Amino acid sequence: VQLQASGGGLAQDGGSLRLSCVDSGGTFSTYSLGWFRQGPGKEREFVAAIKWNGESTYYADSIKGRFTVSRDNAKNTVYLQMNNLKPDDTAVYYCAASPFTVVRGRPEEFSSWGQGTLVTVSS
């Protein structure tokens, strides 16, 4: 798995962005996929994850109801739709792949990481 994230940028408070993460290495459909973020001066935190077949999703409480994770295995791509963005959502967002069927959002569950994409939300 070789992941490449994109879609970051500048959004206004209450705005939306959609992040994408494409796998160029193959075997994408067998991995659970997750999104993490690291804000300025903060530790990396779990955002969302989706099971290999898309049947189950998991979200951090801080973004539940605003963000949606989805995947298209035919396109080797996982998405993070972010709505009602807030300045506290400003961070570098990372996608990651896990060989485990069930993940709980711990970084050690994920074996492959993409480079980050910066999301900045202005007030």
C-alpha cells in the first residue's frame, strides 16, 4: 500500500472540503483505512476509519455528525467529506492503512501512512 492524500486547502468557518487518498501500491481493498490529523502544537489524533469492505465506519467524537468517511475500492480511494468545518479542525490530515479487520483508531493499528494534506479553517 502506498498512499497519497490530497484535497486540503483553505476553508471558511462552516465550510466544506473533501479529502481523497489514493493507493498506488495495490491490495487496497484488503485494508481498513483511517484518517488522522495533527493540529498546530497538538498530538496526532484519530479522526475516522472504515472497514475494508465499507460496511463499518468509526468516528472520533469531536467530528461525529460533521465528517463522513467512505471508500471506492474500484478506484483504490478513500474519502473524508468534511462539513461544517471549524477553526479547531485546522490540521495536517493523514490517511493510513491497517491490515486489521477491526480498528479502534489507535495509530499502532496502522502500518502504512500517506503524506499529510493541510486543512486550514479561517474564522
